[in-house]
Amino acid sequence: MDTVQQIRETISELGNRLLDRHVRLAVTGLSRSGKTVFTASLIHFLRHLRQEKHLAHFGVEAIEGVEVQGSPALDAPLFPYDRVIDGLGGAEPAWPEGTRAVSEIRIAIRFRPKQTFLNRGSRTLYVDVVDYPGEWLLDLPLMNARFAEWSEQTLALCGTGPRRACAGAWLEFAAQLDPAGPADQGAIREGARLYRDFLLACHRGQPELQFLQPGRFLMPGELEGAPMLEFFPMAKPPGGTEGRSLWSELEQRFEAYKRHVVQVFYEKHFAQFDRQIVLVDLVSVLNGGEAAYHDTRIAVQNILENFRYGKSGWWSRLLSPRIDRLLFAVTKADRVGRFQAPNLRHLFSRMFSEPENDIAFKGVEIRTLAVSALCCTADVHCAVEGRPLSCVQGRPLGLGTGEGVVTLFPGLVPTEPPAPGEWREQDYQFVDFAPPRLPDIHSAALPQLKMAEVVHFLLEDRL
């Protein structure tokens, strides 16, 4: 019975794709970019599309209803939409935990398009939203990498910047190993443990680095403790290897990881996307300084190279979907004054000008917005030493529940990256804020920035 039901659902989805009634949306972002809150806020916004103030953004006569229909995949957990919304709307609202596994959710939008002789009656658009850990995204570039190349790149990165300060114990242990020698299982296990400790130190340190591979070392999921995660980079010996050497054993495990984890993950979740949102917490990146800026840029560029982009006709939508609209979203924009949104967009465009140009060349529509999935601050005007300033007012994260809001001037977002050596001279310090207390979270969309424009860009042609 399950097989018959699955066949029916597959046929139904193919039909919806052929008729432009199905959109599969990838919410892409590195860890701590706000994917969980953004996804919940997006779904919550869609659920309130019937409100009249939103209809001006869409070329429809009416939104008749919106329904959350569960997970579209039989083997994928449901995105915890209700739990996230209830947590944000409680008496003591709290940010949800970060994404720790793949989850999906389907939203059905029943609408009545502008009535014409050939276009009458109601239609339903199905929107599938896929959420997955940002750490796992970093494995996508490994699909086309060889173990020797990946090892050389990783070891080179370990010799520079903040990575060098975290890599001491692992590099010291690896230096004692003979890559051409026999494969000692105890040495492999210890090397993998030290390498994982190194990645975790980079991920949790200051600055917080992002381009850390393999991603499953940071977020193992169901592979926690599996031997498949016991490998680490090692330079290939100049004279090559013979038999079952340490280096060849590590290479085999690397290839097995690519084949059984990365490739399966890609084919199952990444091969069918139509639209994409790339979330980047640029404000936190600026706080991290030069190393965080360049590390995030490299990480996102490498990830984008592994998605299918291009114009999507009816035939490609049916057999080989491609992403034909890409939205870059600078998240948590409410941490700075609203007037600084152009600065965020301009700096982001400078940061990712090369991949944006390459993707646009394929005929993909691209837009950049400074957004906030849940506004935690309000703009207020202040005077400091007689000088007018646009400040933000909110409750900084970490204050006691009884403490009130504070007003502060976080500084100015630069419109272009500072020159080398000038990052420490920048005059800003952006603060994390607690979620606001809301009177009734279920009566309307969350207080947000630009969510209507997000939905309009991603869905208006299908509505």
C-alpha cells in the first residue's frame, strides 16, 4: 500500500510540475545564519497571505486559503514549524535550537488568479521548503575533490590565520605518522578525534570560522560514532604508497564518505530545487573581522558551485529541475538601523560579486535583500554629544527576564570591505537581541523586514 501511495504522489508531483503548480524551495545558509527562524517566519507569512495588505504584492484576485500539509517526503521529518512559532510566542520567548537534521514541509496555497476567458476558477500552488544543517552544506564541494587535493588545501589553510592557533595538537600528532607506513587503526581513530576537536575549536572560537570540512564531523547526526567518520587529511608521500598504507586507507575512507554520505545527501535533497534563498548573517561576519569575512566568502562560493542553475522550461522542470531564481538574503538586518539596509546590500554584492555574475550568466534571476525574519528592535533617533544618530532599541540577549530594553548605536556598516590591516580600525559592535514579546503570535505574520518582497520574488510568477 505504501508503494502504491508513493507512486500516486510521484505522478501527482510530476503533473504539478508540468503545470507550474509546484515549487521546491531550498533555504541555504551556513550555521547560525538564522535558517530555522527564517523558515518558520516564511511559513507563518504564507499562512497569513489572505490578509488584504499582502495582496497588493501579488497579481491574484484572491488568496482563498493556505494549508500546512506536512512533510512531502515519506522518509524526511516534518520541519518543526508549530514548535518554533509557539516558542517565539510564549510568555518568555526564546530562540529555537539550530537545525540538526534534514526536515521538509509542504504549504498549499489556494488562490484565484485574475480572471480571463482562458484563465478562470481556482488553483493550488504547492510549495515545498527544505531545511538542513549548514554544516552539511560544506560537504558538497567534496563531491568533485580527490583526497590528495583536499588534504593539500586543508593543510595549507591550517598553517594560516586563526586555524593555526587551533591546529597545534592535531598537527603535532599527524607529524609523527608515516603516510607510507602500515594503517594502524588506533592511530587513525586518534587522528580523527584530534582533527574533529580542531574543527570544533574553529567553529566555536573567535572569530567563528565556517569553511570547515567534513561537515559531518561538526554535526554527525545519525553517523555519530560511525567508523566512516574516522579519517583526516594527510599529505601524499613523495614516493607514493604500496599496499594497505596509512595514506591509502585514509583515501579509501574519504572516497567512501563521499559516495555513501555526500552523494546520497545531494541526490536525495539537492537535485530537484526550483528556487533558492541563500542566507548570510553579514552583521556577525563583520563582528568576526577579516578572517571571518574571507572564510565565509570562500565557504558560500564553494557551496554555490554545487547547485544546478539555469533557465527552466517545462521539459527541464519535469525531468531535470534547475534553480531559475536566486535570492541572497542578508539576515538579522534589524540589528542595525533600517537606513543601513543599502549598506548591507552593497557590501554583500561586493562580497559575492564573482559567483553572482557566473550564476546570472546562466539566465538566473537574482536579487539581494536585507531582511529580518523576526524584528527584535525598533529604530529610534538619539543625540550623542549633540550629534543626531539613528539607534536601535531592543532587549540584548543575556539580560534577565525582568530587565527592560536598551537603546544603543551599533555603528555604521561599511559599504565595501575594509582594506587589509584596517579591519581593527572599524568603529562598530553589533549586538544580538532576544526575541520580542508578542501579544498574539497566531493572529498575524511575525513582525519582519521584507518578507513580502521575499515571497513576491520567489513565487509571483507561479501565482
